[in-house]
Amino acid sequence: MFNDITTLLLHPKAFKDAVEIFVERYRDMGISAVAGIEARGFIFGPSIALAIGAKFVPLRKPKKLPGEVISEAYVLEYGTDCLEMHVGAVQSGERVLVVDDLVATGGTLSAAMSLLERAGADVVECACLIGLPKFKGRCSLNGKPVHVLVEAINKSM
Ligand SMILES: O=P(O)(O)OC[C@H]1O[C@H](OP(=O)(O)OP(=O)(O)O)[C@H](O)[C@@H]1O
Ligand SMILES: Nc1ncnc2[nH]cnc12
């Protein structure tokens, strides 16, 4: 039941194709920052950022960033967690893309968007490789578009 993107990473052509599909979509959208969610958003986010000429902003789990941070707590399926971002990482009005490997309930993406919006950023879209059945094939979250490359099948059906 664990949707493991590390198998994709072992196939350079598939890994490159996945990044390029995102790059094609986002290259002309005036995006100046790509925010990647720890940990697996760090695998795809920086490549996309470099290719579209944007900066990369890490959204990290608690107590990892050395500078002043703003934090956003969120609820997971089992427990709670928190994302942090450096104060000043994004500017007011900056157009930001959020990247992660996978969306399940959408709680993590919601927290990432809240964090960025509290800092004044304009979240353009969230991009994930995989959408789990829990996300119900939705195309948006909190009024922002969510773009998913692959819908995972429901293995319990
Ligand atoms: O849509 P949601 O229900 O919020 O779940 C999606 C999140 O779950 C996974 O991360 P996880 O919380 O397992 O953290 P990790 O990658 O740091 O282990 C995944 O990489 C997403 O960030
Ligand atoms: N089924 C799943 N596989 C991988 N990562 C996840 N994060 C939340 N649910 C997950």
C-alpha cells in the first residue's frame, strides 16, 4: 500500500521524463519560486526549479532550518506534524509552485499553501506525481489547482 517513488528514481529516463512533464507545464507561468515539501518534494522540486529559472524554497519538518521560521501545524492520518519555512524565503506577491511526490488526504499540501500564503506568496498550483484514491481525483484544494501525473489505483477494491 506504500506508493514508493524510489523505484522511479532507478530509471533515469522515467525520472527525467517526469521532471520534464512538470517543466513543460510550468516554464511560462511566471513562477519565481518552487517550494518543495520535506522529504520527497526535495527529490523533484530542485530540478523543476532550476529548469524554469526559479529559486527553490525548502519547506522543512520542525527544527531543521537554522534561521528564523514561520510554522504551520497539520493533521496526518496518524498524528500531527508541522512544516517550517525561513522568514524572507518568499516575497509578498511572489508566484510559487508547491511540489511533493504524493497527495493522500491533502493535509500536507494544505499546510504548505497556508504557510506560503501567510508569507504573502501567491500559490499558483500544487504539483504531485501521484494522487492516492483518498484524494478522490480532485483537481483543486482550498481553491488552488492540484496537478497530479498519475492516479494510483485503489488496491483494496
Ligand atoms: O496528503 P497527505 O495525507 O498529507 O499525505 C501526503 C504526504 O505524506 C508523505 O509524507 P510523510 O508525511 O510520510 O513525510 P516524509 O516524506 O517526511 O516521511 C508524502 O511525501 C506527502 O508529503
Ligand atoms: N500510501 C502512501 N504511500 C506513500 N506515502 C504516503 N503518504 C501518505 N500515504 C502514503
